[in-house]
Amino acid sequence: MPLFTSPPKSICFLRLSAIGDTCHAVAAIQAVQRHWPETKITWIIGKIEAQLLDGLDNVEIIVFDKKSGLKGMQAVWSQLKDRRFDALVHMQLALRASLLTLGIKAQYKIGFNFKRAKEAQWLFTNKKIADTTSAHVLDSFFAFTEYLGVPRSAPTWNLPISQQDIAVAKQLLGDKPTVVISPAASKDERNWLTKRYAEIADWLHEQGYQVALCGSPADREVRLGSDITDLCNNKPLNLIGKTSLKQLTAVLKQAEVVIAPDSGPAHIATTQGTPVVGLYGHSNPKRTGPYNNIDSVVSVYETFVEQQQDKPAAQLPWSTRVKGEHVMQAITLDMVQSQLTPLLHKIK
């Protein structure tokens, strides 16, 4: 039986980070809105992620800055002190997020199944979803909404990107067909090799495409962009650190294809309907790959996880990661070209 057989008055979603996961959460939250348009939705979200999702239709955004610690929690609790939700949907497997739930009043606090509730999340919830089999994070988020009583549907996204953001993207890219490379993952060891990014950029130029680099203003990303550009025979358009998150989303929307390791921009591109060639070695692409382009992923994860764990990936815990700075070297230029070619062929 679903938790609700009629529309609840209010639901609070808690998913603070990361950008890719909040993109997955958007699809689940908007599925709830389509099924129960009268239900009031509140979303507690991280500071950076809120820069992308501020203005989401009919969603009250409450920002939690994790760097502010207890004071940040108290600020959230103060905002919600006179509120009691019908349900709190706790989608974050982190102790900090679980502690944040202590000051939020709700009839039901819904968390992951015991088998997946890392960092003792199960202690902070009074209802658990049954799902222990979903491979992809997005599917596990839809398991929460199904538990609430929302029928499963194909994920769709409507992000709050303005016409002004789109105009900036079009001005930056011009009228040239563009492939965007977002080279930086959250950790440097998950990036592809700098030299190979440059080689694929030059190859794309030979195929007739403009290449644009994108990313955040973080020093390590800016350096990576400069290093790639220096190695290219034909200099790409380097937009790293030069766009807001919403402008970046608009750039990804204009792209013909996006190339990225396991990172936020891969999932943002998915929300915009842009094909993604994901580069995966440390995490399971069946769990964290670009949802609509799992078949276009270049992955060496399975090979390395079996070497390191002595078991096939299918027999390992849901979130098992591969370790080592050498892993992404195993992704060759040919492997990426072979996944790009059919996508580029479709465009032409």
C-alpha cells in the first residue's frame, strides 16, 4: 500500500548535494508535482546546488550551507519552526543531513532501506522504502515517490533557466555546431588524461565541430582547462569559470554532444536532452552514469572493480568504488571516438 491514498498537504524533500544527484531529485519531485499539483513542496538543498535550482516552479527552496555547521542547521530549523509536514523525504546518505532532520517536524520521515542506509540513516527515519535493487540513483529516488503513492513515470526535467541565460549561451557559442567537454570530476583522479582531452578536441575539430570547455571557477578546473588548451593544435573555446551554473546549463543545452567524467555537468546535460558520452572508471556507470545515455558510456569500472574485489560488479554492494590514480588511463582515445561517432553521425 502507498503511504498516501489522497494528496498530502505538504512534503519536504531533503537532498543537499551533489549537483548530479540534485538533478536526479528534480525529476522525482516534478513527478510528484504532476501527480499531486495541490501538494506544497519544500526542498532543503545545499548552497551551490541552490544556485542552479533557485526559481524551480512551485517549490519552496530552503538553503543549508554545510560549512556553517550547527548554526546553519539552526537557521533551517528556525525557518521551519512553525511547520509540520505530512512527510519528510530524506534522500541523503550522510550523517550531517540526518542530524539536520532532527529539527524538522513531520508525521513520516522516510529513508532508504536498512541495506542501503549508510551512516546510520535508518536511525533518523520512521519509514523505509522497500527498494534495494535499483541500480541507478535516479531510480532509487523514484522509489521514494512510488512509496509516497506517485505512479512511476519516465523522468522529465524543467529547470529554471531564463531566456537571458539562453541568450548568453548562444552569444558564447555562436552558430557553430559545438561539442562541449566538461573535463573535471569532483576529484582529479577521476578525470581523463589531459593529453587525451586535447587529442579528442583536435579530432572533433577535424570532424567540423567547435569544441568548448566548461567547468567551475575552482583553481584546479581553471588549470586543467589551460593545460588542455595548451596541448591542442586547434584551440577550443575555453569557458571554464566564465559562466554561472544556469548559464552553464544553457551552454550544455546548445551542445550537440557533451563529453564528461562522472560529474555534475554530465547530469545537467541529461536534464537538457543533450546526449552525453560519460567517462567512468571509479564509480559504476549503471549507478551514476548519465541516465539517458548509459549505452554511450565509456567504462573501465567493471574491469578494475573485479580486479580489486575478486567479484563481478553485480555481486558487490551498490556503491562500491574503484581506487587508484591509474584507472582513467585505461580509457583510450579510440574508445571515446567509437562512442562519439554514432552520436555525431545522427546529428549530421
